[in-house]
Amino acid sequence: MFHTRALFAPLLSLGLAGCAPSGGIIEPEVTVYRASDLRGQVPADADPDACFGKNETPAVIETVTVHVLDSPEQRDASGALTSGASYRTETRQEIVRERTVQWFETPCAEVFTPEFTATLQRALSVRGIYGGPISGEMDASTRRAVRVFQKGQGLDSAVLSLAVARKLGLLAVERDL
């Protein structure tokens, strides 16, 4: 007699082992740009040593299908239908929302020390947004938490903005003199 339960457990564990991360998780590249490299894309009075993140929102395109009258119905003199109307189908795409590009100031790469990143993780953790370990690494779960927090501030980006870093108390707020 063949026991399916005895065979199922080892097969299930082998199948799930293929789902485990292999250690080399591929993550999207997060790029920060210097203002001096972005002439014409950031404010002209931006400090050339300031850094900027880029948030691109793709266009939303809708496919619309309509039936267009090709030829109307035909009737004879008595009003009897001689041929029905014919229609053709037309499909077109319409832009519902245009693509947008938003540049925002962000801390430069040299600010992101393990200590700074650990402080960021703690700040997000006490707000109930980050549940991972305080590792000091800007990993995928940290970037997800940054995105969630910033989305509530009107910026849907995993790149930490300077404004949010200041709001979290990670960087000093500049004073107007």
C-alpha cells in the first residue's frame, strides 16, 4: 500500500525550498544624482553639491473599444427592412494620466552610513512601519518602509527625501537667517 502523506511532506519541503531566497536577492537600483549633473532638471539655485532622487510615475493608458456605424440599415418604400446596419469595431488607446517625473532633494550617498541607516530603521520601527532587524543596511524591507512612510507625505518613492529625513529627526533642519 502506498502512503501519500509520507511522500507529500518531503515533496512539499523540496518544493518550498525553491522559494527560499538564495542570498542574492535582486533589488531595483536606487540612484541618487548630484545637482551639478542635472542642469535644467532641478532648480537653478540648487547647491551643486546637493543630491536629488527621481520619482517617475508611468502614464496610465486605457484601451477603448467602440462600435462605429459603417452603413445604416436600409428600408424599402413600405418601410420593410431590406438590410441591417453594419458596424465595425475600432480599438484605440487613450492616456488617462500623463507620465510624470518628480525630482526631490535627498541625502547624498556619504550620509548613508550603517549608523544613519540603523537610526532610520529605528525611526520607522517606532512608527510601526518597519518590522525588520536594525541592521544598518539599506535593504529591500527598509526601502519598502521608506516608501510607505513617504507615500503618506505625498512622495511615492523608496529613495529617502531630505524633507522626510528631517521630519524623522535624522538630519538637522536648516534655519533661515
